Amino acid sequence: MKTRKRGKENFGHRLNMNGVEVAGIDVGENESTVTLLSQSGEVKETFSFSMDENGYDGFASKVPMNARIAFEASGSAYDVNRRLRSLGYSDITVASPKELSWIAKSKKKNDRVDSAKIAKLHLVNMLPEAHLLERNEQIARDLLIQRVKLGQEIGSLKSTILSYLKREGIEKQLPNTTDNFSSARRKATLSLKFGDDRDLVLKTMMDRLEFLERQTEPLQVRIKAIASESNDVRLLMTVPGIDFYLASLLSSYIGDANRFPSFDHLASYFGIIPETRDSSSIRRRGRMSKDGPSLARWALTVAVDTTMKMNKPIREYYRKEVERTGSGKYAHVLTAKKLLRMMYHMLKTGEHWKWEDEALTGRKMESLDGSQAE
């Protein structure tokens, strides 16, 4: 019995080639649990520490500075990573929660079990790693996300205003312009007088719209400044229909293209591959997985729409796929994959868009660089 137990405790000892201890952390909101394995895989200690300065000091007193540390990606992952690195730890791996769930599936679940599971998987180099942004990349993405959210709020508010004007039967009395919120239409809307509380309702909505639009201006300026310094953003801007903002979003989520071993890995990250259910000789393909960041898929969808408008080969590819599959929705996904594959190739090789309009690209770059010179 003693021999059996030791064999279980020494899980994977022959594969721990680094000869250092391994710490698996089950991260909690207020308290986290750690399982510390020896070089041979024996459980040296299991303990908990509070998620504050004193707790991290306690962690450092028990876990060697050269230990290999691992924990699952969560909302606290960035903070935990920064705190551990500030203490001097450098060998830190953050596990992908989805892939980890497939590998470490178990009916028995508690903090001690989970931390041990993470430690043992890391000991034998089987932990699926997640990608954490550098601090400056994280801040830049926060700018982009905030801009997207403001844009969504503005779009929703505009729809509300239009619906209100239509309901009151006065929308058609406004100037007929291609932009529903052109200067002329805004001026005419603000001059409307109902003579009752509707005046206050409409003014409140228009004031809120103006406020939200003002909020986007400093974000736009800063995003443009960051974009002007990125070679990847400039490269993606050679695609007609992709401006600095959309290129910045796509670049932020793709990151270093070399971190994806193949295009299929990138497509999987974007969640634009069909779910697979294989059994014996039968292969089943279902709906798109939609794994990964939804904002990345949204940016890619917008890129497809704008590129199709300005590029004939992409537009024709979409139409052929509609005819072949009989589904506009599926054809759009296939076109997204084609566009993403081309962007992946561009970022890997440094080559410009295959069907680049050089004059258009020149105007984009002049606008990008000119705004920074002012």
C-alpha cells in the first residue's frame, strides 16, 4: 500500500526535466489554494493564502523563487500574474480554462483538488497555455473596447431617437439626407417644438447623443496615435475598407501572428470553425464554435462587410459561396475565413494586401500620420 501511494504521489516524476518545484494555484476571489509539488512529484504542501499583500508575502515564504507556477485564466489572472512577477517569480504559466476543462475533467471538485490537478498537469508539461497581454497591450485594448462600447451606445440611442420621431409622425418632415444625423437633420430636430413634455424628452435624448459623441473624441485621438506606431496596423490598413480603428482592433486580438502555429489555430481562436463530433468512421460538422473573444469576431465581421463593398474579388468570392452553399450566413463565415487567412499571411510575411489600392492606402497613411503632426 505504501508503495502504491508513493507511486501516485510521484505522478510524472520522470517528465519533470527542469528539476524544480511546481506550484499549482486555484485562484479565488478572496483566498486562493496552492499545491506545491517536489521535483519528483510528491505533494510537499497544500496551503491557502489571502489575496492581499500579506497573503502574497506568505506565498513567497513557502514557494521557492525558481518554482514553476501555474494557475487557470480568470478575471483575476492579470492581477495575480503582476503580483507574482513583482515578487520575483518568472516561470509563470496561465492555463486556458476551456482546454483545461477537457483535460482535467473530474466529478470531484474543490480548491485542493483543482490546485493539485493544475500542479500535476504542469509538472508533466500538459497544461494548455492561455495568452496574456503585456501591460501596454492590455491598456491599448481597453481603449479599443471602450470605443466599441461607446459606439454601440451611440448606435442604440440613434435608433431610439429615429423610432421616437417616426412614432410622432415627424421623421419625414426632416431634411432628406443620406445621413440620418447630418448637421442639417440635427438642427431641424432640435428646432422641433411640440409644446408639451415631448420637447423635454427629445432634448434629453439629443443632449445625451451629443455627450456620448464627445466622449469618443479623446479615445479616437489616442487610438490613432497608437495605430500610427504599429507596423501591423499599417499593414492591415492596406486592405480596402479597413481603417486605423478596425485594423487596431484586429491587430490587438491577433497579436504576434507567429504565436499561432497555423491558420487553423487562429481561426479556432476567432471561433469561426465548425464544431466537430467524430465517432468511429463518422465525422460530423456542426455550427461555428464561436469560442474566443466575441469582439474579435465582430471586428472581423465588420471587416468582411466593408471589404466586400470595396473589393471585387472578395465580393465575387462571397457570391460564389452563396450559390454553392445556398446560405448567405454560411457564405459570410467562409468569406471571413478567407479574409482572416489573407491577413494571417500578411502579418507572417510582411506583404501588403494582394489587391491593394495603392492610392487609397496612401491617403489612409497621410491621414494617419498627418493627424499626429498637427
